[in-house]
Amino acid sequence: MTKDLRINSKVFSESAMRAPNRAMLRAVGVTDDDFNKPMIGIASTWSEVTPCNIHLDDLAVNAKKGAREAGGLPLIFNTITVSDGISMGTQGMRYSLPSRDVIADSIETVVGAQNLDGLVAIGACDKNIPGCMIAIANAEVPSVFVYGGTIAPGSHKGKDVDIVSVFEGVGKYNQGNIDENELNAIECSACPGAGACGGMYTANTMSSAVEAMGMSLPGSSSNPAESDHKAKDCEAAGEAVRYLLEESIYPKDIMTKEAFENAITVVMALGGSTNAILHLLSMAHAIEVDLTMEDFNRIQEKTPHIADLKPSGKYVMQDLHKVGGVQAVMKLLYDNGYLHGDCLTVTGKTVAENLAEAPSLEEGQDIISSFDNPKREDGPLITLKGNLAPSGAVAKVSGVKVERHTGPARVFDTEKEATEAILNNSIQEGDVLVIRYVGPKGGPGMPEMLSISALLVGKGLGEKVALLTDGRFSGGTHGLVVGHIAPEAQVGGPISVLEEGDLVTIDSNKKEIFMDVTNEVLENRRKHWEAPPLYKKGILGKYAHNVSCSSKGAVTDYKN
């Protein structure tokens, strides 16, 4: 949609036919002078249902202030959020990924229906960020994304703890390694205030990716939630949109293939979440950039993992902020030839121009390693293929010493059954635990399996049992895990005919995942397979009938 199709200041002030529109806006405080200004939407995902977003109402006001002082007419509106950490391990987790599309569609709806000229989108929890970015791509107005910021780490017995510490604590409690009082103490210490989960989990991964892409202001992705920096980020974003309008800089000018490659490079260097692959694919789809799973492996092979960040490392995002933040990491990557410097950003400058003004990493810090001594010589996120996942699967191998695992499949059609098997000590060292029919259509909603993976880690089986699923994993997951297996079981992917005891191999070096079953046997099994009924009711029913394969980003529009 081009700018001249929007209701702008001239239309409001010059057309008598717009008197009813002006009358409605006067009721919300718009003045005669305001009708000569561009209308800038401030999309807020504020909510009391999660600490990630509890503070965003104030941040939206900061963004409104910045937009107004820059000469715009800012109007705040809201959309939803859900908390993955709260819904994890329950049926509520099925709503997590669909919420990404609800967020995207609702923001686009308001921008389109109210004919807004520009947009500041503020998000914090995992699905907020890609949801806002898909909306930005589809709304096609000058836009800036602002991350609500990371939570501070909690403290227990002199050590940092976070939400993943609690999930893993459940496994330790079940194993008898800690008692109920200790588990309660960890629970009460893990989340000390506002902000998204503190490690290099999905929210911090995606905020870093969006900054690397140039769609948020330099430095904003690593500024903590409860800081003066974050309020300033929002004011500056409001001002930046006004500048983008004047210069006619649109999201498609910034979100190019090279910008996505920068985002992937930063995610690999930082050791980000497996969800980054799913979300970056969906964002690229929305902006019509040709991005595939093969692009991730291509960049993974040449990008070293240099960040000692949770879940596989020691530090959290707030620690990275203290030594220079994402901009300092990008500066290091750019100076060593890993980033495209000529990509445009929301500052109106290129990546290279922004980084020329950025700080270098603090001397003596040990969060980001040198290229001479990386955590890994290549990136920790890999995509695998084989007869178990012809369209691909995703694994995160940071901190995982096991490079090849072969074991008998222990097959479950629900997360609940798999959980019971772990708690009953029915899963043994060497097994390949498989949870299927939890993909985008089958879940429906492709739920995350953090509870399961954390139980295995807590019981000391994190690298002794392989965990496979056509669902997803939390950014907080670590261990020998493979997700996003595609095609999923619900549509008859090979995982649907995997049987108990079949030998399954995961080879991270060869990027292969396969079962030791002949094509002839597989074809015979398919003759006896029937798809379970597809979910039909409400948002999950709509999602199940429209969502695409995870290898395409699990998108829901007509371009599937």
C-alpha cells in the first residue's frame, strides 16, 4: 500500500467529506493542529498476564511522547500477549505460536483500518517480536520495533537463577537431588521483576535479530526492561518514525535478504534459540524475501559461536548489556567481515555507519570470546534432513558433546504420556524419545517442549537421551534435542509411521536424521496409517486448517 492511499493530514484538513472522521478523532483529544500531522500508531502488547509485558504501558507512553515531540500525532492501541513460561507443559501451550499470528493480524488491522501513516510496535515476550515484525511487513508503513527489554537475573545461594532454573529444578526434585523447600526457594527467586526471560532464549534472540536486521534502534535490544535506557529507546523510536516518514523509508527498504543474513549471523554468534529459524522464515515470507532453511546452514557453517550465554552458557542478556551489548558484538562481527555493512536501518544510516559510532566490547570481559578461541568454530543452530525429516528439522548443539546418537525410538503421541514415562523412569540412557502429533497442524499450534527437556536435564539425561519432536523447543532448552521435524505427523510425514524400537540416528556433523527402516517397510506402514481428525474449533481450529509446514515458517496466509 503506497503512502498516497492513506488518510493523511491533507485529507483530514481539506475534505469536507472527512468531517465525521474528524469528529470522532476530536473525541479522543485530537485538535485542529493535529490534523496537519502524520498519524503514528503506537502498538503495545502490554498485559498483566506475564512479567515480560507488565511494564509496556509506560513504555508506550514514552514512545507517544517521542512521536509527538517530533511532530507526529501518536495514538496508542493494544494487542494481546501470552506467556510461554506460564503455559509451558499444559494444553495452553498450543495457543503460543498462534498468538504470533493474532498479534500480527490485529496490528495490521488497526494500521489499515485507521489509515495510520507510521508505526511503533513494542513487544517483549517471545511471540510479540515476530508478530510485530510480520505486522510491520504487511502494514507497509514506515515503522520501528522496540523491545521491552530483558529481565534481571534472580539470585539463589549466591548464584544467578532464572525461569529455566525452575523447570530444571523440577527434574532434580523428581530425581531426589533437592527437596521441596529447595525447589520452592528457586521458584521464589527466579523472576525478580519486569522483563522477558533473561538468557539467550527466544525473546532476547529475536530482539537481537531485529536489531541486526536494522528494524530497531542501535543498542535497544540489550537494554534491560527496568532501566532508563529502555524509556529512552521508546522516545527515540517515536522520533525515528517521523524521520522515516519524511525520508519515505519503508520496511521493504530495510528488510532485505542481506539484512536477514545479518540477523542470522548475529543469532549464530550469540547462540540463539531454535525458534529464530521458524520466526525469521515467517518474517521473510511476510516481506517477500526468499529465505530457506538452507540459508541457515550456509551461514552457520561460516559463523563462529562466541557468546557464553544461557541456556548452554553462564551469562544472561543483562550481563551482555554491561559490556557493550548487541551493538558491540555486531561491531566485532563487522570488523571481522561477518556482516553486510551497506544495509539500511531505521536510523536512516547503514549498518556500517551505525557501528562506526558504537562502543567496542569492554576490555577484560569474558562473555564474548575472541575468534581465536570461540565456543564453537561454527554456529550452534543447525538444520538436519533425512528419511525421518525430508523437509528438515532443527537442532541447537551449543554445549552438546554428543555429535552422533543412535538408539531405539520410544514413541509417544502426546507430551503428557512422554512426561509420565520420564517421571516413572521408563526412559533409559540411550533411548530416542519421540513426541509427535504436536506440529503446527497436529498440536495444533506446535507447542514447546521445555518441560520435557528440562526434566531430562534435571534427571541427568540431557545428553544421554535424544528428544525428537515435530513440535518446538523453548529458547531455554538445551541438551540432545531435535525439533520442527517436517513434514509433521499430522500430514503423514515419516515420523507418523515411526514405530517403537526402530533405530534412529542423529548426526550433527553430517546434519542428518534418519531411521533404520527401509523404504519398502515405510510404504507398507503408510497403507495402514490414517490422519487423526483435524482440530476444528475456535482459533486453534482456524490455525490448524490454515497453517503451513514449519520448514516454511508455519505461516497462515494465502501465500503458503
